[in-house]
Amino acid sequence: MRIKAVFALAFLSVALVGQAAEPGGVALTPSEMKWSSQGGLALPGLEQAILIGDPTKPGPYTIRLKFPAGFKVAPHTHTDSREITILSGTWYTGYGEKVEAAALKKLPAGSFYTEPAGVPHYVEIREPTVIQVSGIGPSGRKFVGPGAPK
């Protein structure tokens, strides 16, 4: 009987430690989100708010990115697959290693699209736009195609 009690206590301890390691819930209002021009995915000229996780580390993350009008992102890939929702403004994106204006797809607020890992894509912003990005890190960006920065 004593051995059963020891095993029961050991199991209970492991279960409680596992529960303690689980992250708590997150509930943020827009005013509670901390925007920064620095971060794992921020490029000069845009702002980033990390809602949960860290895109530079292993595990799930969700971030928001705020782009000014006139912003362009040259063809690039990501190391992780990402899901994007356009929250405000209009997002123009295309797939490939070379920017083709005719291939840009116009995605108004409320739209959704994906950036599969390793698939080249590019972006053009014509008005202030906010997107929400979710993925499983670590994430990264590599510019590709002719004239890509090293």
C-alpha cells in the first residue's frame, strides 16, 4: 500500500508541475499592446507589437505589424509557415523571387493569407495598414532574388 501512495504522490507532483508550466491566459485591449520599432521581425519604418510568444524563439507566437503608406518589402522567405490577417488598411502581396506589379493581390481589411515556409513573396503598402501574424518560431527573414541584400 505504501508503494502505491508514493507513486500517487509522484504522479500528482508531476501533474501539478505540468500545470504550473502552462502559460496563463492573455487578454489585451489595443491600449495595452506595446508597440516598438525593434523586434524579431521589425524592419526600419514599421512597428511591431508582440501579443504572445517570441518569434525569435521556438514555439507559437502572434504579433501585430503596423506599416506606413509607401512601404515595400522586397522578395523574401521565412523559416516558418505563417498565417496573416489584415486588420486595417489594404495589403498587396505577390509570390515569387521577382516583384511583378501585375501579380500583386489586393487584400482589404478582414482578408487572410498564408506565407508557407521557404516560399518567396513580396509586399507593397499603399495606405497605413496593420496585420496580425501567427506562426511557430523561430522565425526569420531571408531576402531572395536579383539584387537581394546579403
